[in-house]
Amino acid sequence: MSVAQMPLVMVSEGEEVRLVGIRGGLNLRKRLADLGLNIGMTFRVLRVNPNGPLILAVKDSRLALGRGMAYKVMVEIV
């Protein structure tokens, strides 16, 4: 059974997801890695603001990710 991939902005609040891909260049991949987001890791979406950033719970910290970046981050629901 295959699990559907979707952009991070399509995920609902409270969902736990796994990062499966990044649709961007080397700079975006490096920026996300510097923030602690690497392919294969799981994290929880705490808040989805319709006009603002997404708030993520990554390991023991919270991270705000802009919608532009979030459209390029591909995830699957765990």
C-alpha cells in the first residue's frame, strides 16, 4: 500500500508527518537541513495559519516555516 505524498501546507493541525522529499534546489535543502529538517524524519504540525507560517514541533523545539518553503516540502502522514 502506497502512502500519498502532499505538500506540507496541506496537512492539518495536530498531524504527525514524515518528510519524504524537497522540491527545491541545493540552497533550500541546505536551509532546511540547518533548521533540523532532513528527509526521513518525523515531526508534528502544531499550527497552520492561513496567511502566515506553519508552526512545527521538531524534536524538542518549535520551528516556524513560511508558506513558500512549506509548499516545496513533501510529506506523508504517519
